[in-house]
Amino acid sequence: MTPSDGRKPVMTQTMGILERRRIEAEILKPVYEEMAARLGEATAQEILGAAITKAALAAAKSFAATEPEGTSLKSFADLQPLWTKDDALRLEVKRQDDTHFDYNVTRCRYAEMYREMGLGSIGHLLSCNRDAAFCTGYDPRIKMERTQTIMQGADHCDFRYRFDAKEE
């Protein structure tokens, strides 16, 4: 099943997500700067964060709607190449089975790109904060835990996903 308008989810198109995020950031940078100047950085970041969270939820629901046999942790993990395309992320998978998908990101070109664009202070809003919202929108039985990110100064990101088939 595809979204109600018949289109495939946007992120399944030929453009990689890294390039998509670069284009989005180029558009959002002057908008964010204007909001920060008029409303203050805290309010601008709150607005940006809320809008991007809503976009992540909508994107995830669009992906979930295309799963012919429903969603699972495996179908979620099968989406990972969309985010790693163009060497955007380098992963070290620690555990992957029906209930766990654990990996560390050892290189994040998203973080590198945002810093190069002068957006390092909001890179976590533009990318990292999407992750938990995407899980919720894709399948609320998938829970994500992450204690650190490269974007915010750590040497790696520690993604730990759990699937609870009993939770509805």
C-alpha cells in the first residue's frame, strides 16, 4: 500500500537522505536565523524541533503504510540503507534479531555536513531528533534508546532498538 495519493514515500526516491537533508538545511537555515533573531534561539529551536518531529512522524507512517505484511523490527532495520546511502553513516552492528537492533554509528556525515554549513548548533534538531519520532510513527512497538551522538560531541552514536510484540 502506498500513501493515499499513490506516491511512494519521498525518501525511497533516487536522492539519498544525506542530500535531501542538505537541501532542507539550506532552506531552513535562513528561516531559523530569522526566527532566532525575532523570537530568540530557544523559541526558534522549540518551533523547529516540533515541526521536524511532526515531519518524521508523517514520513514514518508513510513508510509503514507500504509494508504489505505489516511492520516489524526486521522491516524497520531493512530501511537502514536509505540513511547510510552515499556513505552517510558508518555502522557497527552489535546485535540484530527479532527483538533487538543495536548498532553504533562511528562516522556521521550528517553531523559533518551541518557543521560545515554553520548549523552544528541545531544539527541535532535537523537530524538526530527525528529518530525516536520515526520509530513511533513507523511502529509504536519499536522503542529506541540512545545515550550519545556524534552531533553533540561523542565519538559515536549508540542506537539500541527494542521490539515488544505485546505492546499495542
